[in-house]
Amino acid sequence: MSLSAARSSDTSSRRRRPAEQTQDLPWEHDSQVGHDHEQIRDQLCGDPQPNSTGTPSSHQSICPALCTTKCMPEHACPNHHACDDSWEEIQSKRTIRAENEVEANKLVNNYRFGFRKWKSHVTERPFEVRSEVVKELYSELNVIKPHAGHLITCGNVAYVLLFGWWVSLAYILIGLLMFITITGVPYGKLCWKLSCYFLWPFGKSIHEIGNTLRRCCEQAPDCECNVDGTEDNSPVLLPSPTEVPIPELPGRPLRTPYWHRFSTYAWLLLGYPLLVVIHSLACFLSWILVFTIPVFKMNSRTLGVILLLAPEDVSVSTCSQRKPQVYESRALLCCYHAANWYYYKYTLDGINVFAVNLLPLVIVALVIGYIDRENQYASSNVKFAIAICSIIPLSYYIGMGIASISAQSNFAVGAVVNATFGSITELTFYITALLRGHQAANPCLQEVVKAALTGTLLGCILFIPGICMIIGGLRHSEQRFNSRSTGVSSALLFISVGGVFAPTLFSKAYGNLVCDACTNSTRVNGTNGSQFVCHNCHYDLNNGTLFHDHVEPLVYTVCTLLPAAYIIGLIFTLKTHSHIYDIHVGDGQVMGHHGAVVHWSRWRSLLILIMATVLTSACADLVTEHIQPILNQPNISQYFIGVTVLAMVPEIPEIVNGIQFALQNNISLSLEVGSCIAVQVCMLQIPILVFFNAFYDVGFVLLFSDIHLWASIFSVILVNYIFMDGKSDYFQGTALVVVYLILLALYYFAPSPPGC
């Protein structure tokens, strides 16, 4: 077999796979990032892949000498190392594709700038380019479409158990009430028809009957009023047809207008208000469950349209038997499925539905927290749980505000906004806890803040990359990431962790260990020497010679150098080595700044950003106010509470974003999410806390306990070892998660810190 034939067969076997799914995935709210590494290897091995300009790729010129690792045996090519070297070089220059200039600016500020708010699209995507699955999410239920699947599904059966039976029962009871009123008999019949519909609405449709069809039924009352009509070539029953007016026949009694009937007022006074309560409850429950939003649409349309029509205008039929008649009737409601699993990507004005549903938690937390001061209606544990959960949607809104302002502004404004609000959620909680601990003379809150800082660091360098590697590896087997950008993040991690824990190592090397309680113990093995058992041992910070003259200046020096190193890292990725991240606006979709429809304007984003920051401060104050009963639990270490609940709950939106990127095979972005948070904790948040303590003394000292020190150093070394080869799979992710769980067990069984 010739070399060219071998190359041709091998190349054909490595062609890009066709897309298995054309539907929008949740991570497609962010711009498409990166090229498939298989495509790049195909370019290296001779496939004529055109680039964005339509010309052959420049990488083809190095094909014959560089593809030996894939196209021929290793011993047959003396330059086989060049293939891997070139592959690593090209792979490191990952291209980020954006749909328009605003989205490209957002990616610049997120990916290269180093801030971690990886949020949804800040611009409105054209509805025409969305996939059919996403279009189905936003479609109304007033269009009858052909359906070939099964109607008996798990979601439909769950509808009957959760909604159908009691909504149907309510219609039966209200129908009886309308029959009792005599004048409301037509509405009683309507209620009975709707009771059968809402018990199992799938495959059925509700129509508004037109004048022509109604007159046919009135002239022949003995025949069955069939709304099937004649055959029509229209594929879909239009939602809002224009009915052709037909003059009334002479000698025929005129139809009583809707508002001139006694039955209308009996219905609006007795029947309709009760159904408003029923359907409103069904709408609330179905909206909160998210996946049952079709039930919300069905109930809201019934409440706002169907129940306000004349009863003789409403007809219920089976969708499969219905013939489309544009001029005879108008489709009002047709539903085939009560649940759709893709509704987790549903957005309102660019905001994910889960963030919208969690927003009422903020109001509940503020009301019960600041009104019920005596804990008469809710305990401190309940208030703490609601307050800490309310921070989740607020952090999402802060992230969206930051992304929107940065995407619509120049680099200077984006940098200021990111630097000001990038860590506002965590800093608000830390400063509030330190202030409350200082006012109450409770040193335990300072230890809790240090535990939360360490917990954020551990979670972001172990748990977030680990869980993303597991989920991404299970779907894509092996994933490659940008080793150049990961190397920059790893170097910053080493610098930041070394700087943060340098004062602790210094105090251990030169400080004096002081114990609060020491007691004499009995002799051991007949020795005459006295032995002591000591408790609450710590390094002496009141020693002016050591702390004030040596440790404190070291702390301020480190907290000055860490932000400087962070700025140098930004200059490296933004200016001198910006080729590591090649921002590219997708061809054919390039729009100017004013061509993209932005969800939030700059002023609206700023207003939401300020409001979310104020609400976050209020919720953080409630968390610190009601945390003491949690800390007083005898079986749980305060360390464990700090490194888990207080550290990771505000980062839940970032964890979800990282998982979405991993599923999209963009593991580079997943790793950047965790690395950027960890770097910010050490290089921005901790220096800010130190300088805040310098201006307003709250007792915060940058000296960590041994458990924080060794856990952080070990985690950084481990994660850098995992990142060395530029590849990831579920086994490496499992290793990181297992180590994280071991450290959590270490914190769980650790004794309480001094002062708690």
C-alpha cells in the first residue's frame, strides 16, 4: 500500500462527524467557543479545510512533515515530534467565535480579562436561527400541529396526578353551582366539557366557533354539530384567522350580545372568580416546577381567553379528527405534552427561568428577617437557610449586569466594572461577618470567614474542575484544553497561594506557641518528669516585636504584590500574548454595535447591578445574624460550615456554567471558571479584606490554621499535576472530587477553631 493511499484512508476515517443534534443546548446561550481538535489534526494531516475567509488554511503547508504521528508509523518519520509540537501550538491558539461585536466584547472581558461571570447572551438571538426544540419552548398553544408520538408519557401521567384531577373536580363543582342558578346553565355545560378536557387535555383542542358554523348548528338542532368541516389543504390551523362576515338571515332572531345577558353576570360573579383561584394556583405550581411550563401556558390561556368567551362559542374536539378550517373557527388551545425537559434553558428577557423563580426568595428572606425579629414565625435556622439561598439569584443578576455593561463599553469601563463588582457578593458577606463579629466581640466569625475563603479556594481548584471533567469525560471520552492559558492560571495559583500563606509560614518559623489551658498529667512509665496537656494553642500575636514589626509589614507587602501580579497576568493575556485567545466574530453574522439587540441597556444594567448589590448586603447581614445557632451545633465543626455552605452556595451559578461548557466539549472554559475564582480569592478578595482591616480594625489577621495551610498547598500541587498533559477524562476528574471529599471529611471531624 502506498503512502498516499494510507494517508487517504486514514484521513477519511478521521473526518469530522456530522452534528448529532441541531437543537440549542443550554450552553449555546454563550457563544460558540473553540474548534474541534480533530478538525485541527485533520488540517495537519492534509484535509483541505477552508478557513473563515474561504481560503485554504495556512496550516496545510506543514502537513507532509507534521502528520506522521497519525498518517504513518512513528519509526517511518524522523520528524514525528514536530507533529505534537505543532499540534500543541495550534491547539493553544484556540479561537473564540462570537455572533456579533457585543458578544465578542463580552468574551474578551470574560475569557481573557480573567473575571469569572460566564453568563448568558447579553444580546437577543434571532428567533429564526434557533433550533426547532428551542422554538417549541416559546411557542403558544393556539396552533394545531401534526403529532405522531405517544400521548401516554411520564409527563402526562404526572400532570394527571399533580394537576388534572383537582382542576377537573373544581370544574364539576362550579358547573353544578351554575346549574343551580338556572340562568348560568350554558356556563354549567361549558364547565362540564372543560372538566373532561382538563382531566386529560392531550390530543384534544379547544376552538372558538365562527358565525357560519354556529348558524348551521342553530338551523339543524337535531343533527350532531360536527366541527370537522371539509377537507382543506392548509397544513396548520392558523391561530388568529380573519372571519368573513356573513349577513344574518331575515326573520331569524338576533343573537343576544355577550354583555346583555344575565348569565354573563352570574358567571362573572359566581363561577369565574373561583376558577381564577384554581387556575392561578395551577399556574404558580407549574411555573415553579419549570419543566411543566406548558401547563402554565394552558391554564393562563384558559383563564385569559377561553373563560371570557360566550359558552356557545367554545367547542372541544380531538386534534386528530379536526380538519383545518380557516374561516369557520379559531384554534384557542391544543396541547400534546405537559412537560418538556428542555425548559431549563427557558429565559425571560435574557434571564434564566431558575434565576427568575428564585428571586422571590430574596423578598421572603428580607420580610421574615427584618420584621420577625423575635423569631415567632420562623426560627433562626430557617432564616439562615432562606438568606443563604437568596444570594444565589442575586449573584446571577450581578453577573448579568457586569457582563451587559462590559459588553457595551470600552475596555477601561469594563475593567472598572469588573474590578468593582466582580467579587462583590463574597466581599459583602465577609465584611459583614467581620463587622458583626467585631461588634459582638466574637472571634469565631473571623475563623468562619477564613474557612469560607479556604473553602472557596478548595472548591474552585478541586471540585469545579473535577465535576466538569467527570461530566465532560462521560460524554466526550477525552477532552483537550488550552495548555497555555491553563499554564498562566496555574502560575498565578502558585504565586497567590504562596503569597497568602507566607505570613502563616513566617509566624510558624519565628513565633511562640501559646496555650490557654495546660494541666499536669500523671507520670508515664515511672518517669519523674512532669507532663502537661495543653488546649487552645496558638501563636502569640500580642508579641509586638514579632507581629507588629515583622508579621504585619509582611502581610501588607504580600497584599500589595498579589494585585500587582494579577495585573501583570492581565497584561500578559491582554497585550503581549493576546494571541493565546483569538477572538473571532463569526462570518455571516457580523453586526455592528448598534445592530445587535441588547437585553439590558447600560443604565438598566447599572441600576440592576446596584439594586442586586444592596440586596446582597442585606441578605449577607441576615446570614451573619442567624448563623450563630448553626455554629453552636455540637456535632458539626465550624470549619465544615465555612468551607461548604458559606463558600460554595454563592458559587452554584458558576458550577452550573462550568458543567455546561464541559458538555459542549469546551473543557478549557470549565477550567478557567474555577481557576479565575481561586485567583480572585487570593489576589483580590484577601488583599481587600486586609486593607479594609487597616482602615477599620475588625480584628482580621492574615494567619491561617494548619488545616487551611496544608489543604490549600496540597490541592494546588495536585491540580497542577493533573493539568500538565493538556488532556482530561472522567478518571482525573474523579481523583479531584475524591480528594475534595476527603478534605471535607477532614474539616467535618476537625475540632472547633479557637474562640468558637
